[in-house]
Amino acid sequence: MNKKLWSGRFDKATSPEVERFTASITFDTRLCKHDVRGSLAHVEMLAKVGLISHAELKRIRSGLKEIRDEIRSGKFKPGARYEDIHMAVEARLKQIIGAAADKLHTGRSRNDQVALDMRLFLREEIENIRTRIEQLQRNMVKVAWTNRKLVIPGFTHLQHGQPVLLAHHLLAYVEMLSRDSSRLEDCLKRVDIMPLGAGALAGSGLPLDRKYVAKLLGFTRVAVNSIDAVSDRDFAMEFLSSAAIIGVHLSRMAEELVVWHSREFSFVEIDLSYCTGSSFMPQKANPDVAELVRAKSGRLFGSLVTLLTVMKALPLAYNRDMQEDKEALFDAVDTLESCLTIMAGLWRKIRFQPASVREAMGGDFSQATDLAEYLVAKGCPFREAHRVTGKLVANCLRKKKKFEDLKIEELRSFSPLFDRGAMGILSHARGVERKKTSGSTAPTEVMRSLKAWKKKLGAGNA
Amino acid sequence: MNKKLWSGRFDKATSPEVERFTASITFDTRLCKHDVRGSLAHVEMLAKVGLISHAELKRIRSGLKEIRDEIRSGKFKPGARYEDIHMAVEARLKQIIGAAADKLHTGRSRNDQVALDMRLFLREEIENIRTRIEQLQRNMVKVAWTNRKLVIPGFTHLQHGQPVLLAHHLLAYVEMLSRDSSRLEDCLKRVDIMPLGAGALAGSGLPLDRKYVAKLLGFTRVAVNSIDAVSDRDFAMEFLSSAAIIGVHLSRMAEELVVWHSREFSFVEIDLSYCTGSSFMPQKANPDVAELVRAKSGRLFGSLVTLLTVMKALPLAYNRDMQEDKEALFDAVDTLESCLTIMAGLWRKIRFQPASVREAMGGDFSQATDLAEYLVAKGCPFREAHRVTGKLVANCLRKKKKFEDLKIEELRSFSPLFDRGAMGILSHARGVERKKTSGSTAPTEVMRSLKAWKKKLGAGNA
Amino acid sequence: MNKKLWSGRFDKATSPEVERFTASITFDTRLCKHDVRGSLAHVEMLAKVGLISHAELKRIRSGLKEIRDEIRSGKFKPGARYEDIHMAVEARLKQIIGAAADKLHTGRSRNDQVALDMRLFLREEIENIRTRIEQLQRNMVKVAWTNRKLVIPGFTHLQHGQPVLLAHHLLAYVEMLSRDSSRLEDCLKRVDIMPLGAGALAGSGLPLDRKYVAKLLGFTRVAVNSIDAVSDRDFAMEFLSSAAIIGVHLSRMAEELVVWHSREFSFVEIDLSYCTGSSFMPQKANPDVAELVRAKSGRLFGSLVTLLTVMKALPLAYNRDMQEDKEALFDAVDTLESCLTIMAGLWRKIRFQPASVREAMGGDFSQATDLAEYLVAKGCPFREAHRVTGKLVANCLRKKKKFEDLKIEELRSFSPLFDRGAMGILSHARGVERKKTSGSTAPTEVMRSLKAWKKKLGAGNA
Amino acid sequence: MNKKLWSGRFDKATSPEVERFTASITFDTRLCKHDVRGSLAHVEMLAKVGLISHAELKRIRSGLKEIRDEIRSGKFKPGARYEDIHMAVEARLKQIIGAAADKLHTGRSRNDQVALDMRLFLREEIENIRTRIEQLQRNMVKVAWTNRKLVIPGFTHLQHGQPVLLAHHLLAYVEMLSRDSSRLEDCLKRVDIMPLGAGALAGSGLPLDRKYVAKLLGFTRVAVNSIDAVSDRDFAMEFLSSAAIIGVHLSRMAEELVVWHSREFSFVEIDLSYCTGSSFMPQKANPDVAELVRAKSGRLFGSLVTLLTVMKALPLAYNRDMQEDKEALFDAVDTLESCLTIMAGLWRKIRFQPASVREAMGGDFSQATDLAEYLVAKGCPFREAHRVTGKLVANCLRKKKKFEDLKIEELRSFSPLFDRGAMGILSHARGVERKKTSGSTAPTEVMRSLKAWKKKLGAGNA
């Protein structure tokens, strides 16, 4: 058994199974570089305020940098005999520099230290995720641009609603993702707070300079209440909430890909390099990537529920329960990053199938709303216009006719307000073109939005 | 059966059980005032762009205002024969003003209309909730001020860690609540978007002026993609996430109240007007309010999971699934508002029990950290200082002594660095006073924070 | 304010807002008939063991029966001035029979009383739900029988895998539902436990005859530990778990209905009486029922999460938190019952579209596995057979050929093991027929299963 | 890139990032021994029905046994280049025995194979978990037996309710755990179903003998519908539900340990070998084990939510989404096993502190209910008795008296029904002894139950 750094009072060894059960080293090793980075800033400050000598600083700093190098080169492998990453780093430091290492933990508790590590970690990963969101947006914008003339059925209830531009549909996702990014940006404000100096919970009687540490580590703010600083996991809960919402968005996109890639729809062909086959059914080209992305929303929801449950009804300040924040958070970060990356890749190579789309739209009556609006523009009350076109649809269904085949006389037999102009609307593309509102599927609107996104994302060059 | 406004095509009546199953009128009635408000803005715009005449505007406007008055006076009771609140309002309008009502829905779909109603509702409720958060903060700040000298054990692992000021502990909650409020403020940015004009999903061929509607309704932005506008429920998911986190905070506060109100702790006495008794055990004064608040976190988590699940893997744009957003949202709003209000009331009358607190702290060794820090300040490495005080505690436990009873010689037998000054630290209050870091439990720090909050919240006058 | 039955010790009135906040009468009224039923059994027992006189029994019994009649006729409307249904019933009893009512609560606490009411309620509702499950199974079996020859694509990854009988596909749901029913039956064993006599938590010093009460109420077992009896909500958590799994099954069925009802699939036509239209797009026949059923899985998950969270980390025995079990449970019961019923109705009138199904299968290569198996039966190792048919598919894709169009020579050019017999397999129906394993889609297997279900469910006569 | 076994049709390599994203080998390696076991049974059957020769059987069998030995000795380390464990085992087999390995997958798909592996795994783990539940029960029963005379406050609302025996309190947990075990036993019925032979989804055209495979693997039943067999994850969802409920129970036990181990309660002393210290506060003996167990309920809830979400709205039959079942399931199994084991260890060494318990009960009025019952037994209506004792408590509080100090005259001044006998009830122990109902805290009842459990669990010998 490793001699515990906290065993002063204990006249009895911790049971080995308790050591295994309570250890976090198997997963918090992931925080090693953040732990070292935090320690580097901490000792600079200790020297600045005179709690360690300059000579001590030099030794500790050089030891920590050596560990940092070991981490970078993959040589730092703490092993299971340490309780957690903080102990492992300190023990390694002691191996390297000897007794001076005993001063590292001055004015610090693992309670504020782990809060710092987590915040450093998450601050970095949020930026990673936002970059990947942009990459996905960029690739979708390119597909939208390439297919900018393609009219598809706009769906509600998975039924053809009204014709829309594919680009308009894809940009809906780009908007969602942009909200995701703004949500993460807001979350970052509450991540970007420096907890060190809170000690175990009460602050410190030593003259620590918290602002200096914050400055060294690039934090905007210092935690203003030491009890809150060590008992707060809001930043993790808020991140997991944002992650869950991104999961929802990706699952919606994935669902559409699965459905549109089906033989019956055939709207898209996912590139074979992004499909997998079957060990049993050799003809299959399965959209497994989309399926897994869809499923992984469950994992993101699960992590959120995990942490909310962990935090429910915990008294202040630090409780060991809070150690259970890490795996949920790590898993969510990894899940998001891999899903965003793989989807960006999938969109890079996707191909739309205009012929299938056109075939699907033939005789789908999705021009009905445009016809109704045509009547409204001629002065017909909306409810009446809706009734008229409803009857027109019913009549066509009975006679097995498409809108596209109607003659002007037939139209007029339903309402005298129909005139030559109405004939144009019987084409799906025309319905798209005649839209007038901002944010609509009108080509001018969509092109304006597309160009704005291209400019913002640098989609031309990527 | 009520004749459906959308029944144009249908040659067959909807089954009555389907009507009941799909109807939302039993719960979306709650949106009536928002629905009317949205319609008032919509018709102003329709008149402005010439889609209805000024005479029609006047009639519709006056009819809608009559309905608004009926809502205010409680006379508007749509009953179960309407499918939803939109249909109920329009039907009532038709009763009042006749045929002109048929023009109300011009250029609008229930898809964008319900999105508008939800956003109007939530924008208002977020403000309500933020006000109630402030009220709770204000009442806690007052309790902190009243008891500003009281030293309590600062807990970690529900064990005495270090002495802290009660005010410091209470301000930790004030900080949490303030993050909650800032999170809601950020959420509001994504609620404050005007969806009308998106129509069913594609926008409109009519010359609707969306900015004008946004201006009339006080929205900062107009939704920039019509498909996104009707398929987006991010604002509700984000709100529910924030609500769940508030639920966590309230459950932590409630847990502490239950524990502190227990006979064994007796740190607080919840006023009898905020307790309930037992039908069976006459001696009980139960902290039911705190217990229910603690439990209601479950309800908030549940609503969040509900909506995340509903939205998982939904293709664009609108799907009927999304109707299931409302009850979860309404329940979360009500739960939050009632919990915040009742807790504000509870804190108004709470009494702390200094004698019990003092008794609990006697001989608790929670000064140990301060002793260790004392040694550190004298030049002892932290790890060594920790070991020394650990042995001191173990020794006292063996001899059944309190720190408070120690003589200087005893101290010195553990480390020659202990001197007269160390004796002062053996008092809990002194440990609090000697803290030096910003955000610590030092009285100067806590007073500064208390005053800042009093000023911000106007706690002096409330 | 209503004078509290437990106010003996209290020298101070409960705050009205606390009364409102803690009251459960707005929702537990639903338990009124169970509460009266439990009380009827309780007083019979009190008389049997001599704790009340026969005259008292007669009066109380007659009063309770009067309340029972009021409940049945809808006249019993307790109103918000009572704390809960137990208080409301007792108060009404006192109005009817006077002072004797004060003896009703002898040897009983609301802690064991509410546990009894909940168990009586759930026992009844589980039977209701199981009946509705059977009705849905019955209607699906009928559709399977009617379409028993119809071959459809068996999907994996929403791609055509192998041809299967529609009946086989539908029976997969019948199996799922049958597991649901068996799970509820198992749950019932843990619901069917009589808690009364546990008192507040410790049992009673009065000579109550618990077995007699259990017998009167038809319970199989008596709770064997009084503390457990009042702190246990396992039966509710287990029911909500089973409900969530049923929700999963219904959401899968609903998803398929939405997809199969899409224009692109057109495998089914949901009867118009089970569709709804659009206020904006007159041509739509939307599968709203299926969409709402799909969404309501979220609600069931939410209720489960709510109760799990409520119960997390609650110390023994009763805590007021547990009052939050009811709304979650009631909502889940209602959700399940309405979803099962509406789906049973939907299946009663559904029509499959063999022409669309056939068209979709043309050239889908879903016979590939059968071809591979044919080679295996001729002695070819499976992996080799898989490679051969994979190449065959690739070749057909390149040449834009269907399997159905292949000549024997073409087959043989891929493997000499192909002979005349292989030609038969190129038909989808033949692939179904040649299955040999139990539980497979072979018509004999499916017919055997269909007949077994028809017999079990009485589907012929319903 | 590893040449895919399913790549027949594919003229294009899968992208390496797709391979990584879709691979399950990093976690499903855990199923290796179940995979081999299933394959062994499968080939026995293939030989029995003549699909492979006896020579082939011998070779495959011997190769599989070699792999099994490699697994046991820890030499089998498939590495990340295989897609999943099934591919890895087959590839290793081919290395060992050459071409004959190509026949292993005859009549099998990974869809039914993975379902088999999961069921074999879970069947085994459920037994492990049930054994660990028994061990925990056994250790709690021993503590109950050792302290069988100890009277503690029975809590409701964390307030003293009525005195109870500690043994009675502990047996409440033993009952909960026993329900957990019975729930798992019921779950096992739905795990214990043999899916092989379902193929990809349709069954097989080869003459596979499914019953024979089931017999070899010890399954009670064969899956009766091949589509259901590959799309069903009920067994995993049901297990996770049961796991979540166990998590609730353990979190309640853990919460009590944390509270009872607090300085203020001091009811228990968790052995130092089951505590951990603080790196900062040397006096602490923290109940980290209990805290982590409490927290891990969150993880169990999270896994359940994950899988429910994954399965929501998945069309039949197999979808790649279902691969996401494994990590949630594995994590729940590990979490349960470690929590049950560590808690069993903790209870083995726990010590109760009768002195603290007695001190806490002094003057707690928890005898009030017994006094009320005394009056009831004398003929006083319950409601009246409750009022009388309520006033008695209020009077004592005012006069700062304990029940224990009351004189008979004082009692009689509140009700003439009080006589000498009532004086006995003023002792807590007497209140326990006078309980009469089955399942109550009466010593005879508790001893009967204790003995029954000791006999059932063999607690005497463990």
C-alpha cells in the first residue's frame, strides 16, 4: 500500500479494496497536463508572495516541466498505486527533486485543485468542440452551395409540406449548430473562473495572491466565495446540458440521413467509405455512422442525468460524491468531439440524388399552400382559401390526377379567383421562388444566407 | 364533433378518441393571453402591408381585445371541444365579429404561431423566476447579516472541516443563485427570437413584415431560417436545463435545512409556520417544505429528460411530437416559481441556534488546518506540517482532550515551531479571523461581500 | 384555514402558502375510492379485534359507503381546503356520522394509509393496462392474419435485409408486448403486499389483525417490516420502469408507422379517421397519433427519472419527499392507457399497400443472403459464399440489373455451385418459403405462431 | 486497414476514421469468453445437423478451446485492428486452424451472435450480483444480531418519530435487498432466452437445430420470433432498471451512514480502514466509501437513461444504434458489483455508539405516539388522544421538561385515562416492547425475523 499523504491521524491502514474503490487515478490521469499547468502557476505565486524561496521555485518549476515533458512524450504513466492524479504528480515530483516537493501543496487543497484542473480541461475542450462545430457547419454549407438549385419536399410529420430549397433545409442545421456554439460560449463564462486559493473550503491564512494565479492561467475571474468555489459543479452540469442539446441536433440530422439514405427515399447516397456492410447480407450499404451518432444522444443524456443525480441534495461544501463528475464529463467531451468530426467527414462526401427527389415530388400536392396563398392575395379569406384547395386536393386524389396536370378550367371550377397566374404555381420550383418573407425558402433569401455563412465560416477555402 | 378548420380534404370524420388524444386544449389554454397578444401584433402587420383592410383590422382588433378582457376577468373558458388554444381563440373571435375572423390566420400557420406563443410565455416567466431568485437571495442575505458574527463548522463530507462564518456559507448559495440568474439571462437571448412569418415551414408568398411584428412584440431578433423557426425547441430544452440546475441548488439548500433542523444538529429552527406536524406522532415539527423542495428537483430533472427524449431523432421540420413540450415546460415553470417563493418565505423566519452550534464545535479539531498553516508560515513544508497536526489530533483523541485545552508545552512537543502565537489559533473564531485570501471566510472579506449583495439586492429595504 | 388534525403541539398556524405548497389534495383526490375501500377494511378489523364497538363499526361503515356512493356519482368533490385525500374523507365522514369518525384513524398513520392506497390503485391499473396490451395484440394479430401472405422487406439499418412476411414482423411486436405484460405481472407480485398496520413506522401497540385486513382487500401478502412498509416505493419505481420499456416499444411501432405512412414508403395507409390535417397545408394527412405516441415515451422516461431522483439518498423511513411519487405515477398510468388504446384503434383500421411494397422490393438484392446460404448448403464455406454474392451484387449494380433478371449462366460465372435450383431463390417469396428454422419467417412457422396467438387472445371473436 | 469480412460488394475502402468510430472492439472484448462459448455450442450443432463434417468440427472446436485458454491466461489481446470481438475471435481461429475457420459463421449473423453473447454475459453477472446482495444482507444481519437490544430513534422527516430497534431498522434494508434479488430473478426469466438461429433477422434456410444449441448453453427457452430476437434489448433495459432501483437503495443506506457518522449524530463509527482522510484537514475521518456509493446511483440512473434513449423510436429489426447498449450495461454491472462488495465490507467492521444514541433520545418525546395509543386502548378516540398528547408535548417544551421526568399527576392533568401503566411507557425501550402487530418493532417480532434471515442466509457461519 502506498503511504497516504493524509494519513497523519490514522493509526490504521485503509483497506486495499477501499483504496481501489475510492481511487480516481484510472480516469483522472487525463487531467495530468492541466494539473501540472495549475501547479506551475501556483508555485510562481508562492514564490512571488514569499512562501517559498526562489531556489525552491526553480527546483519545483524544473521538476514540473520535466513531468510536463514526460506527459507530452507519453512517458508519464502514473499507475494504479496512487489515489489520484494530484498525488501521482506530487510523488513523481518528489522522485525528481526530493524534499522541496513537499512545499508544492502549500496553501492548496485537493478540493480547489481538482476544481481548477476541471476548469482548465473544460475551457480547452469547449474551444475544441466549437472548432469542430464550425467544421461541420462549413461542410454542410458547401453541400448546400453545391446543390443550391435543388428543390426538395419540405417535410412536416414526415409528409410533404411545401417545396423548399435543400440549401434552406441544410441551413436550418447550420443555425442550430450556431446556437449550440453560442450556448457553449455562454457556458464558458461560468467555466472561466479561477477557484484556487479556496483551500479545502474556507480560504487560507497564508497571503496567497489569487489574482496573480488567475492571470498566469488566463482566467478572467476569480471565484468570489471559497465555499462555493469547492462545492460548485455548475460548469460541468451546464456543459453537459449543452452537450445533450447538441446530441439532440445531431440525432435529428442522423435520423434524416438514415431515412433519406433508405431505398424508398434515396434522396442521398452516403459515400461507401462512410458506410459499412453486413457480415450476413452482402448487398447492404448501411448508414452505421449516422445510426451511431443518433444513438450517442442517449449517452449524452445519460451523462447529464448522472451528474444531476450526483449533485442532488448534496450539502456544502465538498463531498466525495463529486468525484463522480469526471467520467461523465470526459465521456461527453469524447462523444461530442468524435460525433462532430465524423459527421463533418460524412457531409464532405455525401451526394444528393436529384432524380429520386424529383420523382418523389411528382403529384405530391405540396403546392397546395401556395395555391391557397394565391387566393388570399386575390382577397379570399384564408380559411376559405384553405377549404377550396382542400377540395381541389380531394378531387385530384379521387380522379388520380396530379396538380401538375390540371387545366385552368379545372382550377376555376373550384374558385373564380384562379386565373392564368395560378398555373405557374403548379410547378414546385415556382412555389419556392414566389416566397417573399425574410428567412423564407425564396432563392434570394437562401443565397443571401448562404453567402453570409460562407463568409463567416470561410467555407470557400476549407 | 367540432368541424375542423383543416378538414378540406378529409372525406371522413376524425375519430372522437383521436380528437381527444391529439387535443392540447386541456393544457395550452394557459397560452391564451400570449396567443391573443401575438394575434394582435399579427393583424396590425397584416393591415400595414395591405393584406387586410383598415376596417377589417379594427373589427379583428376589437374582437381580440374583447377576448383579452374575457381572459383577464376569467370568463374565457374554451372547453374541450376545440383542438387547441389557437382554434379556440379564432372560434371565439368568429362568434364576436363574424366572417372577418377568417382573415386572422392569413400568412400564419399553427407551427409558427405556437412557437411564438411559447416564446412569449417563456420570456415572461423567465423574468418572473429571476425576480423570485432575487427575493430568495435577499432573504438569505438578511439572515446572513443578522447572524454575521456566527461561526459554524464548515463541512466537507458532512464532517467538520474548518470553522467558517455562517454568512460565508449562506453567501455561497447567493452566488449559486446568481449564476442561475445569469444562466437564465443567457437563455433569454435564445428565447427572444420572433418566429412568426415562418409559416408552416417555408415562409410565405405574402408580403409579411416580420420585423414589424417583432417590434410590436418587443423581440430583439427575427428567426433567420423558417425551417429552423418551426422545428426549434432549443429554447425550451435550455430553459429546462437551467431549471434542473436550479433544482440541484435548491435541493442542496433543502438537504442542509433538513439535516440542520434535526434534533441531533439543531443548528436551525425552522419557524413552526413553515413546518407541519404528524397525524400520528404529535411531537413532530417536520421540515416538510424543505423535503418537498428537495424532492421537486426530481420533477425538474424529469421534465428535462422528457423534452430531450421527445426531440431525439425528430426529422425536420415540425412534428406533432413537439406538442409534448408544453406540459413539461409549464410544470417546470410552476415548480420553480413555487419552490423559490416558499424558500424565500422560509428564510424570512428562520432562526439559528448559536448555542447548539457552539456545542457541536467543542473539541472538533477543526482548527487543525489553521495550526498546520501556522507551521507553514514558520517555514515548515506543508506535507510535514500536515503530518505534525495529524499526530496532534491522534494524540488528543487518545487522551480524550480538546484542542481548546492544550498547553503550549504539549504543542511544542509536536513541533518546536509552535510558539505563543499558536495558542490563539486554538479558538475557532480566531481561525476565521486570520484568513487572508480574497473570497475566504475572513470577516472583512465576508462583510465586503455582504455589503455588496445588500446594495445590489436592496436587502436593506425589502 | 382548515384546522389541522395534527395541530396538537402547534401554538402557531401554518402559513397559508405552506398549506398550499404541501397540500396533495389537488392530485391525490384520485385515490379517493381506494382510500374509502381501505378504510372499510380497516374498520372491519378494528371491530373484529374489539378496538371499536359493533355500533361504531355500523356507523362508520355506513358513512364510508355513503362517501363511496358520492364518489361513484361524482358528487364527492373535496375542494382545496383539505391537506390530502385522507383528511378529506375523514372530514366528510365526520360531517355524516359525527364523533364516531374520530375512531377511524385508530392504529393507522397516513404513512401506511397512503402506501395502501397507492398499492390498491396500482394493482387495479396494472390489470387495466394488461387488458389494453392484449387488445392491441389482438388487433395486430388480426392485421397479420388478414395480410398473412404479404412479403415485405425485412429491415436492418432501415435498409432492405431479407424478405420476410409482414405477419412475422407484426408478431415481433406481439412478442414484445407479451414480455411487457409478463413484466407487469412480475411487478404485481411486489405491488400485492399489504402495508397497513405499519403505523407511522414502528407498528402498533394495539392488537391489529393485519392478515385479516389483507384478506378483506384481497392481498396475497402482508409487509413483513413496518419501517420498510412505509419507506418503500419500489413498487412505483418498478412499475415506472416497466412503463418506460412499454414506451420504448410503442415508440418503435409509432416510428415505423410514421415512416411507412410517408409518401416515399407508402407501405401503409393509416385510416383518415386516425389522421389529422393541417391548418395551412390542405393536402396533408398527418400521422399525428403515431407521432404523439412516439413522443409520449419521453414522458414515461421523465416520470421514471423523477421518481428515481426523488428516492435517491432518502434516509428511512417516511419523508415528505415521497409525496412526489403520485403525479409521476398517475401521469404514467394515464399515458400508457391512452397510448395503448389509441394504437389498438389505429391498427383496427390500417390498410397495407401491397403494390407499393412490391415496387420497393424490385431490384433490392435482398435475396443475396438466400443465395449465399444456397452455396453454403452446397458445401461452400460461409465466408466464401458471402464474398461471391457480394461480388454478384456489385456486378448487378454496375450493370444496372436486378437479381430477378439474372440468367443461370451469369450466376454460374460467379460460382459453379449455382445450379437450376438457385434460380428459384431469385424470387423474394421463395426466399421466405425456404427458411427452415423455428422462429423464422417461414410461412409454416409464422402460421403456427399466428394461430397460437389467435387462440390465446381470442382474436377470432373480438 | 483490416480487410473487412463483409467487404464483398464494396469497391471502396471504409474510411479509417469510420473504422475507429464504428468499432466496438475496445469494449466488447469483454464478451470474448461468452463469444467463444457460444461458438463452441454453435459448431457442435452445425456438425450434428451435417452442415460441417466431424473433422471440421474437431478442428474448429480445438481452435476455439485454444482461444478459450488464451483468454483464461490473459494472452488473448485482440487489439484495435478488428471491428469487434466476433471478428477478432474468428480471425484468431483462422490463424490457428486455417481455412476451416471460414465455416464457423455458417447460419449465423452478428445480429443474433451479439444478442447471444450479451445474454450469456448478463445471465452470469446477475448471479454474481445476487450473490453479492446476499453477502451484504448477511453482514447487515450480523450487525443487527450483535446490536439486537439497541433502541434507536425511528426517523421520519429526519425527526425522531418513535423508538425502534436498530435491528428492525437494518432489517428494512435486508427486505429491500431481498426485493432487489427477486426482481433480478424475474429479469433473468427474460434474459434466459436463446436467440441464435435468428440470423440477421429472418431465420435461416439451413436446417439449424436451435433447441440443441439452447440445451448445450443451458438456456430454458428459444426466442420464438427471429425479428424480435435480434431487435430486442428489453433484457438489458430491464436489468438497468433493476440496477437503478438497487442504486436507490444503496444511496439511502449510504446517506444514513454519512449522516449517522457525522459528529452531530455519532450513531456509528465507520471503521478507519473504511474511511479516508484529508490532505488538508488532518483531523478528518471521512465516510468517502458511503459518499461514493451514494453518488454512484447517478451513474446507474444515467446508464438506464442512455439505453432507453438509444432504443426510443428505433424501427425493427437490428440497427447499429444498438451497439451502444454495451458500455452502459458493463458500467452498471461493474458499479453494482463494486458497490455491493464495498458496502458488505463496510458493514463487517462498523460499530454502533449506544451512548450517543441514548443521549440523542433523551427528551425527544418520541414516546408520544405510544402514549396516544395507550389512551386509545383505554377507549379514547384516536383523534382526541392525538390532541391530548400534542398538548402534553407543547407543555413540556414550554416548561423544558422531558417525558422521562413527568409525574403521574402531570399526566392525569391532561387526561384522566392516564394511570400507573402509562408511566411505563415513558421509557423508550418500553415503547418498543409493547408493540403488538406483526412486522412491528416488538422484540419478539424482530427476533423472529432476524432468526429467519440468519437461517436463510447462513449468517451464523459466514
